[in-house]
Amino acid sequence: MKTVSEQIVEQTMKELQMPIKATSSSRTWTDPYGYRFLVQWTNLVLLEILVRKFTSTLPRSEYRLKAQLDDAIRSCVANLEEGWKQATTSDYLTFLGYTQGSLEEVQGDIRRNLQNGFLISTPTSSIDKLGIDLTSWKTYCANPINSSKFLYFPLTDGKGILKELKGEELTYEIFHELINKTDYILRNLVISLETKLTHDGKYYEIEKARIRGNLRFKK
């Protein structure tokens, strides 16, 4: 019969040998501004610039609509940036969910602006025809070491495309294309992080089983 002290010592040793839960150390980043290497962030910053150019064309009487749309796209960018600094993958996923929710709000507001006649529809219009190549950004962001002058394109825009662009030139199709492409790559990011969580969870369970086996063997 083990004494109380012996039982406490044994329980303490078991707890010390238990693996750390995956979620407690699942987020690792060396660059505090690493989100700028994400194509998702680049797309959202571009979308924010375009949204603000468009909302500047709205009648003064539509100040609530302007404020709502500006706030929604600001939340998209802010949540992605804040999520990057979260300590766990699970928390990061939560903030990505907020980003996706705000993006859906932007999509709805853009659709309502079309319905209310504030935004024009030109079926032949596209992001590419504005002179903006989203595909090239993906290439640059995938190779950041060799692409520093392109990495923050929406903020620097060396070609002056965004500076010269007028809000009146923007169409429903341009917004629809950019929002859908951004939503797609956000969903892919979420899927990859969920896969990571699943993998970490399985590793944690395997480690627990291994340690239990070792303890049984020592007995």
C-alpha cells in the first residue's frame, strides 16, 4: 500500500512526463510583420484601397453606407494582422474567421450598391484590365527574398496604377472578382491550418500513448 506522499510523487512524475498540448506552442513566427508575405493580406489591402476610392464617390447623404463599407474592409485587414500575432493556431483560425465574416459583409454591401445604382456593372471589366496582375503577386510573395520591391505593392505601387485610378472607374465585376479570389485563398489558408491542428492533435495523442506505455513498462 503506497503512502499519500508516494502517490503524490508518482502523480507529479506522470504529469511532468506528459507531452505539452500542441495548441500551447503551435504558433511560431520570426517576423512580427510576416503577414505581409501573405497573398491574402496583399489582396485585402488592395481591396481596402479600391473600396475607399469607391466610397469617396458616394453621395453625402449615404454617409452611413460609406462608413459601414469602410469599416467592414478595415476589419478584414485588421483581423488578419491581429490573428498573425496570436499564440496558437486555434486562435489564429478564429481571427481568420472574423476576416472571412467581414469579407462577406463587404460582398453584401457591394451587391447592394449595385442594386441601389451607386456602382456600375461592366461585364467586360476585370482586375487585369486595370493593369494589376494578381498572379504575379502570388509569385513574388512565394519568393520574398527576391521580391522586396514588389512585396508591398498595394502600399508602394511603383507604377502609379492605384494613385491614378478613379473611384468612378471601378465596377461591380472588379470588386466581385477580387473578393471571390481573396475568399478562395483565405479558405485555402484555413484548410491548411486546420490540417496542421489535426496533425498536431494526433502527435499529442501518440505521445501520450507512448508515455503511458513507458510508465507501464517501468512498473
